[in-house]
Amino acid sequence: MKTLRKTVVVAAAGALLVGGPSAYGAETSSANPPAHPEILELAVENDQYAAPDLPPTGTSVGDLYVYSGWLLKDGRRVGQGGGSCQIIQVDNAKITTQCLLTAKLEQGSLTMQSLWVSGESPLDMAITGGTGAYRDAQGTVRVWDIGTPEERMRAEITHPATR
């Protein structure tokens, strides 16, 4: 179970790491959302994690995975994040977690969440909001190669038109 636990933790850590300079500027109009999302493509550098095992002993509903890490653009650290995943369902080897993540970037923070079933890839997460330049952020984050040195992510962020 410890290997499975580490896989879940690393997957969630990778998913949290979003940020850096945007590839596209957002186009806005008063009637329509932006035509192009803000795109962030980054490498992930996993850092720390813990896996508190709540009673009963072993993998069970309520257990947590808590983690932190860095995100890189062209080999340079451009953000930091952290979060947690909590096991919400165990069905033999199929373990489902609810993950809540925050990424701190120079221009503000992004928040994300998703359900993740152990072993599934890629992982897609909803961007649920943020602060600073990301205060009205919406969109999705996709993570590949979870828990490997090649782990990477792509965020597609939209900013609703201002009223």
C-alpha cells in the first residue's frame, strides 16, 4: 500500500504546480469571453509530501496525502504550490481521492480541484479561482507523466470579460 500511497501523493503534487508567464494575452470584450486562453506549459519538480494514515490502519476513506513542490519554465523555478488529497472511496485497488491545490505565482495564486482515481493519466483539474492576476480565473489543468522526472503540465486559463 505504501507504493500506491506514494503514487497518489506524487500525482497530486504534480497537478498542483501551475504558473509562470503566459503564452497568450487575453482578448476581452464586454459581450464575449476571451478568444484565446492564457496557456502555461511547465515542468514539475516534486518536493515534499506526507501521508497521515487515519484509523483504521491501512488505506481507508479519510486518509490524506499532503504535498508541496515547484514548477519550472526553461529549467527556472517560477512558482510554488501545495495541497492535499483525501481518500473518498476505496474499491479494492481502485482508490479515489478529492484533491484541492493552490499554486503561488509572481502574478497571484491559482486554486484547483479534481477527483483522481489512482493510476489514471492524464489528470484533468478544474481551475476554481485565484488571486491577483488570476482573481477571475477559470479553465483546466492537465498533467502527464505523473511521478516521473518528465512530469509536465498545461494550464488553459480563461478570464471572463469584465462587466
